[in-house]
Amino acid sequence: MPVTDVGGIPASPNAKRRVHVRLASLVVVLVVIYLATYGANRFTTGTPGVADWWPPTVAVSITIATAVLSVATARRSTRSIVRGSAIFAAVYAACYVAWFAAWDGRMVPPDIAGWLEGLSVVASIAAAIAWRTRDAIVYAVAMTALTRFVYYSAVAPHGGRFIIVVLTGNLVLSVICAAASRIAIAAANAVDANWVANHRLAARDAAERARQEERGRVGDLLHDFILAALLAAARQPDDDAVRDEARQALAQLDQYSAESPPTTAGSAAIDKIAVSCQAAGDVHLIIRSAESEYPGPVVDAIADGAREAVRNSHRHAGRDVDVVVTIDAGPDHLVVDVTDDGPGFAGTPAGRYGLARMRERMASVPDATLRVESDRGTTVRLTWSRPSTSSQMTHTGFRDLLDLHDAHMWAAVAMLGVGNTVIVATYAGAAIPVWSSAAAIILGWVAAYYLFVPLADPLPLVPALVVACGIPCAEALLLLTATPPVTSQMLGAGYVSVAYAIGLGLRGRLWAATVLTAACAATPVMFIDRTGQSMDYWIGEVVSWAVGLFLCVFFARTIRPLMRSLRRLQAESYLRHASAAESSSAIEHRKRHLARVDERARPILTRIVEEPLSPELRQHSAITEAQLRSALRAPGLINEALDSAAYQARVRGVNVVLIDDSTREAFDDRAAFERFASTAATALGEAGRSTRVTIRLTPEHSGPRATIVTTRHDDTVRRIGVDSSGAVSDR
């Protein structure tokens, strides 16, 4: 499969081409089998009532059209397959049109007039490949009507009710095969059409997730090392412990700068978790491993959570605490237990930054959980379970896959129900009692309903049994209650039964389709003494049912697995593209935020290590700590002009408070945010000593999207509101 395309989007697996190749191959195989078994003698056999040129001309034309389609299929070109299918469908129609020029009006043997009748379903599939759904169905209806007209005008002009029965059955079978083919093509087109959009959505979501994760990692660095060192420098005595904290913060800043962004993890996943835990403190490692591959974001989340758990154990339980880290890496799970023998922290608030950060980190990964137990000692369990592919596919419904919703779904139900009704009602009250005809009609409608309406895929067991048993029961009921002998004209319901079997195959219940087919083929034979037909007739019927079962198997074993494989390909490529976008976004986010942190923190940390803690250095440390803490607590207020104004205000003795309570982008565009930032910077520049300035992004639907409140030393308050467009209201 191609891996790149325009704009960095992975290339589509070309579902449309795959479906076209499969359907065209079906047409070619069926035509070759048909001609090999039934068409060869027509090249030489003369027939009264038909011009000698018609049989060989038709045979040669169909053979050439099939050869053209075969070549197009071998080339695997969608355009060539469409043209080849159009040629085949047109040639088939032309052969029947030519019949009227070759026929002299006399009665002819059935095998001559009906020679090409067996290919009407195949031609309908070819038309579905070549043309739009409406045109393909019109072609299927027209060709079915034409083939039956030719047959009954030349063989049985007084067919009576039998014409209605067979015509309806053939129509249903041809239309359902054409419709199934068009639905498969439409589903493939949808996969291809949505390919780029899906990957762009994946990239956007993954990029946002990466930004949130990197923001959390920067928060860990600030919270655990840099802010602690700056606070110590601002408040604690001048001793080596303060300098040691500053050195450790610088070392962590350097280590973070050297780390690579999250990538897909393989066999190194366990090592990454182990090293991450050891970096946070002394631990005893227990590893149980079965070689497997794990998603990179999962490994990163568990490694971060385990490191935070080890750090918390050493911070809260003391330096002498024993910490045991157990890593259980199985084929379908990844579990890490961090256990210590400390006093526990049952009274610690759940929202404390360390625990809150662990919960947030694990919540960002699908199928991951965090459990904390703290009584005598503390145990933190981080768990990830691999999702089941089969369970994922269960929620991908047949109707979603083939777009059978609303009008399309009820049209499919009506097609089978009406077809069955017309066939059964034709002889109701004559050879077959009205009550049994009504019961058979009801069974047909119920089966059609349960075949298409249930959303789950594959079709649930009970609806599958209703369809598989209901149709044979309807046929048996008609045979048992009909006035003997039952003629072949009364048994046309079998045509529609094949359509039910194909529907079961499409719904993923091939066993039910096989049961239905076998029961419908065997039921008339079981009542052969009532039918008045010879065994030769029933052998022919069994062959017809075998062809129907073949079509059922084709749709069940070719189109369904093909569509599922395409969905898997889409999901795999989607994840690969999301991973690439996540990595790219992580790099960009890391560079931008790390540059800001490094610019603010590194100079002052270096001075703490190298210089005595003078009053000026202590003040500088306190202001820098406040600046960085504001960035951590109010990420939506990060702006160069606003940051500089806040720093200068703090130097003047202004109490600056930044709060971000927004749940999404507060402003309509970047220009609106810049107008707000300029307004806030102006308010900070005007604030004097002992003034408090609170700048806040507000929750959605709570009035202005941002407020700037200035409280002076005389308790006078000035409040500025800013809406999402950046417009200012001052009061």
C-alpha cells in the first residue's frame, strides 16, 4: 500500500479498485462457466424459427465481451473495468435486441429462447459496475423483463400466472445482486473519499493531545524541580541545600531538553519504564515480561505515572522507605505496581498536584486505568489492556458499512416483502388456500424485516434463525396446503428465497444462508408425491439453488472480508498518521515551551549555584517563580507582551494573579486575543505598588470571556471585561 500522498497524508488503499476487481472477476468466472457448459453447441446447431446467424453471433459476441472484461480485470484498472463492464452489459442487451431480427415468429425450443436467460443476473452485476445505482437497477429490470418476454413469446405464449411468478422472482434476484454490488462500490467510494478528512482529523486530535501531554511534562519539570529551587532561594537560608536544589533543577532541565518526543514503543518499553522509575529514586525492580509491542503513548503515560508514584513515595514516606516496582508486561496488558512500606497518605486530597497529574496522564490514554490504595503503605497500580479487534468490529454495523439507513433500509425490506407477496398471492384462492398464502406472505415480510433492520453485525442469532427457518417454513406450508398436483408454476417463491440467502450472507451468517438454501431445495423433494414433477426437474432446481448459494458465498466471503480489511487498513494508517502528527506537534510544543522556561529559569538557577543569595537575587528568584507558576496555572494567558508586562509589574511590587478557567479557546481568532493581551498589558503598566491585578479567562457562557480586575490600596476597584471578539467594556 502506498504510504505517502499529497500534503503528507498517507495514500488511500484504493478500496474502489479492490471492489471493482472482485466484482468483475465474479462476472468473468460465471460467464466462462456458463459458456463452457451450455454455449458450445450453439455455434453449429441450426434451429427452426431462428436465423442460423443468431446463435454463433451471440456466442462470439459474449465471448469477446468477456475477454475484454478479463483483460481489464487483469490490469486492475478501475477505469478499464468500468469500460469493460459497460461493454459486456451493452453486448448482452444487443444480443436480445437482435433476437427480434432473427426470430420468424414460430415456436422454438426452450433451450434456444432461454439460452442467455441464465446470464441476466450476471449482466446486472456488470451494469452495477459500469453505471450509477439508478441506471444499473433500471437495466436489471429492463433486461429481466426483456428476457422473460422473449422466452414466453417464443416458447409459452399462454403462460398465464406463471409469467408473473417467474418475472417477479427474476426481478428480485437481479435487483438485489445489482444493488448489493452498487452498495459495495458506494461503501468503497466512501472509504476513499473520507480518507484524507479522517487523517486530518487524526492529526488535529493527536496534535492537541501531544500539546496537552507536553504541557503536563513541562508542568512536572516546573513543579518538582524549578519552582521548588526558586522558592528555596527566595525563602530559605543561604546554604548548600539551596544550591543542590538549583543544580538538580538545572540537571533536570538539561535532561528534558535532551529527551526525544514520544514514539511508538517496542521491546524497549520495559526498559523505559524501569529507567524512569530509577531516575525518581531508589527502587527494587521485579519484571515479568512476555515479548510484545505496546503503543508509544501508553508506555509514555505509564512511565510518567510510575515515576511520579516513586517520587511521591520518597517525598512523603521519607528517604528510608522501601519502594518496589513490579512490571508485568503481557501480550494483551501492561501493568505497573509501585508499592512502598511508608505510613500512607489516606488523608491526602485527591486533587493534589502529584495524584491529579497521574490521573490526568492515565486518563489521556484509551483503555488505561489508575488505582491508588493507601493504608499501611501505599500501592499505585497503572494498567493498560489491549482492546479486542473482534469487539471493535462488533460495533461496526452492516447498515453503517453499506449505508442501509432510513429510506434505503426500508426499500430493501419492501423489495423482498413485495416480491414474496406477488409470487404467493398469484395462486392464492385458486390452487392454494387464502389462509396459508397469507401466512406465507407474513413470514416473508417478517423475514425481510429481521434481515435488514437489526443494527448489530453480524446479524444476531435470533433474527438469523427467523430468516433461515421462516422462508423454508413458508414454502413447506404452501406445498402442504396446495391442491395436488402442485405444478412447477406454483413454486416460483424459490427465486426470492435465493435473495434472502444472499442477504444472510451479507449479514455475516453464512451458516444460516446455507441452512435456508438446503431447506428450500430439499423441501419440494420431500413432498415430491404432491408436486407431480419428475426427479429430473428437481435436479435442475437443486443446481439453480447451488448457483444461488455460490452467489451468497461470494458476497459473504469476498466483499465482507474485503470491507473489514479496508477498515483495518484505514485504522492502522490512521494511527500511524496520528502518531507522526503527535510526534511533530510534541517537538514543536517542546521547543516553544522549553525555550520560554529555559530563558526564564536557567540564568537565575545558574546565579543561585554560583553566587551568594543577596536580597536582589532572592527578589529575582521570587518574581521568576511567580512568573513560571502563572504560566503553569494559566496556560491560556501565555503571551510575550503580557508576560513582560506582568514581570515588570511584579518588580514594582504589584500583586499579579493570572487565572485560566476557560474550557476551550476563549477568543474568536488570534487578533482578538492580541487585543485582549494589549489591554491587559496596559492595565499592568498603569498599576502602582501595593495594587492587585487579577487577569482571568472565564468559563464559557459566563459573560465576558476575560476580565481584568484592578484593586488599589484604597480598595477602589476597576473592572474591564473583554468579549470573544476582543471588544473591551470598562466599568
